Amino acid sequence: MPFHHPVIELPLTVAQFHTLPRNAGYKYEYLDGRAVLSPRPKTFTGVLDLAPLPRPDGFDVRPLPAADIPSLVDLFRHASAHTQPFQSLPNEKAQLAAADAIHQTADGRDGPVIEQACFRVYGDRHPDPVGAILVTLVPPEVLTEPFAGEWKEKPPPDAIERKLGVPHLTWVFVSWWEARRGFGTALLAHSVNALLEMGFTHLASTFALDNGPSLLWHWRNGFRLLPQWSACVPPRKATKPAE
């Protein structure tokens, strides 16, 4: 996603500095009476070997047209409120960061959107969706080379039909109030089965080391780690959200 992690400075004593809880996405330094936390987000790449998954009962999962992806900004912002970098940003900047992330996917900058594998899920307490899964097509080298998840050249319009890349789980998110109720896993099951019907065999994913719930979710759902590519994320210039 676009690089929005802020530098955090805290006036602390040395003793207080040493008691700070450490976040894996930051470098910790003590300078002139201040704790300086510099962003150093680290990611892992994982892959799921696709096999049919049972669709859990009791979940209202519906297709997500690509044209509706921009409408998910507020849901994404709420779902990400307790994860970095959103947790450390003021509300206005966090909203802009969420919009930047969603519009980047909607505009195809994360690779062509595989619309058939994108879904949203509804709960029983609100008429709006409570979660969504967004899958894009990335270069096949994502499974064999570090930082190979971006197309060097724009892929052809029929890249998905010709299976010129690997599906990538770009986003799966659920409203904070509905988290840990199985919505994310239900979304994954629908995406996996849709990808199998299209003839794909693998689903790649990239997740942050400092996001413990995401790491556990990937492990619980069968993703295997490609450990040689855990590394710092190279900074990317933020882009303006689409109007």
C-alpha cells in the first residue's frame, strides 16, 4: 500500500524509553531526550495452494463489482483503525490514507482487479457490507523473486484471461465490530473457489510483520510462508486519491 507510516517522537527519559513496547514496523532510537520511532515496515510473502473450500453457512457473501470498490473507503478505514499506519495517524490523515489505498486498488495500480474473485459480506446488524476481499493479478515472479509484486510494464487487457500472472490477495478486511466472527474466512472461501473455476492454482499474499492478527489469519487459513523474502518495504510515493 502507499507509504503513510509517520515518524513518532516522544519526550521520554532513558528509563521510560527502555520500557516502551516494541512494534516490528518501527526502528527505535533515543536522541536528545526523545524517543524517535522511524517507520521500517516489514512484510512477508505467502502463498496458498488452491483447493476447493467449503463455503461456511450463515454468511451473506455477494459478488463485488469492480466499480463498487471505491465505495469501500469508510469500511476499510474502520476495519484498519487499530493497525499501523492508521492507528498512529490523525483522523483526517488516516481517512486520506485509507482512500489512497482503496483507490490504488480500484485504479489497477495493484494490478488488474480479478473481479470474479472479489466479494463483500453482509452482517445481520446493518444494511451495509461489513467486510470485503479484493484480489488482483500480479507478475508470476512474486513467487520466486523479492519485491516482484508490481508490473514493470502495464499488463495487456486480457492478462487475467490468459493467466499471465498470479492472483494476489491485495486486501481482506472486516469491520472492527464484526472481527473474529469468521467473515474474513468466508470471503476467502468464495475467492478461492472462484479462482479455481477460472483455472488458477495459487493465491499469493503480502502481510506486515507488525500486524499480528493478519499473520495468524494467514497461518490459520493455510498460507505457507516464503521466508527468504521477509524484508523492509521500500518507501513509495503517495498518490492523490481519485476525485
